[in-house]
Amino acid sequence: MNSSVSAAGLATIDTAGVQPIGSAEAQLTGAGAQLMETMYHDPRTGLRHAERHLRRLARSAAVLGYEIRERDVRRRLAQRLSGVGAARVRVRLHRDGGVDVDIFGPPVAPTSVSLVLDDEPVDSRDILLGHKTTLRERYDRRRHRHPGAGDIVLVNELGHVTETTIANLAARIDGVWWTPPLASGCLPGVERSWQLDRGLMRERILTPGDLLAAEALAVTSSLKGVLPATLRP
């Protein structure tokens, strides 16, 4: 499957076998939250990993009880991206299937990301950790506690690291790049899935000690790719 396609050529979305989850659906409804995907647009090649992003959006919609009309998403993207250069593109899906597309300037990727561990655990059983939504309070709260950090490493109730507030994590241990499994409580990141599918990364439970002892660290996101990272002891 191609990792980049034009906005007019998004693939058909498959949501077979997915059922909505009541408690998360109610929480999202009460907050008026939208589902969200953030992508990088290259004027030469289109949206990076577009098919993966739209597939993830459709799965979240099915799980969380949102309507999604593939044709509307595709049409809205094509309209908004006409004549657009390099950009950060955010798709927001409303519960009734309405679609908003926000265009921002291209992301500026740092040469390295300075990480710090947060000691407020997330609950690995919280289904919303596996879906990208506009409910950002849990992440914003942690960032406010560490204003000088480039990003914050989250830890679950078992003491396993999960992700950062805006990216997935990876650690090189004995020459192999490892990333926490989804069961630890993290987003199924698009860049993460691309790396896993190509055998560039593998899954295993990671602890803060593993990160501190690792040969190298990285954060991954579809928007910025793979960036080297360091962890403050």
C-alpha cells in the first residue's frame, strides 16, 4: 500500500467487525468532542500516509459511535488542499459525520526532543487512549507540569511507559528498536504502524528503567517522522 496518496484518491474505508463502546461514547458526547487526524501535506506527493490515517479515523468512528461518510471526507480534503503547499492538515470528524479540515503552516521538527517522565499514571484500560480526539486535557495537564520539556513520557498504572503527549515512543535495546504495545495504553500511531509493518521496530513492554538504559531513544509521528530523543534522569 502506498504511504502517500492525493486527497482525491483516498482508499475505501473498511470498518468491518468493529462495535461501538458505550462509556467512551457517552464521555465524548458530553464533551462535544471530535475525532481527529493530523497529517503532513507535501504538494508533490500529497498527504503522507493518507490511507492509514483515514483507516484509523474510520475505525475510531465505528468504535466510538460517530458517523463517517468516506465521500464527504475525501471531498472536503480535496477542496481544502487545492493549491496548498507544504502544510500541517488536521481533519476533525463530528459525531453526525460533519467534517472540518484545518490547514496550518508546515511543522518545524527539532533536531532532538528532550523528554521527561510524568508520575501521574494513565489507566491502560481507558479505551480513549487508543483514539485521537479533541479531548486533550489529560495531555495538556501533564505538559503544564513540565513547561521546560520538549515532550512528556506517560506511564501507566503498572509502571510501564506508554507514549508521549504527541508521539509514540521507541527505544533501541541490544540493537533492536522497541515500542510499547497498544495494550500498555497508547495511540496506534500511523508512523508507528508503518515502522512495525516494515520490521524496523518491534513491540515489547518498556519501563522507565529501560528508557534510561537504552542505547538510543526516538519519538515517532506521521507529522514529523522519527526524531531522536533524550530522557532526563
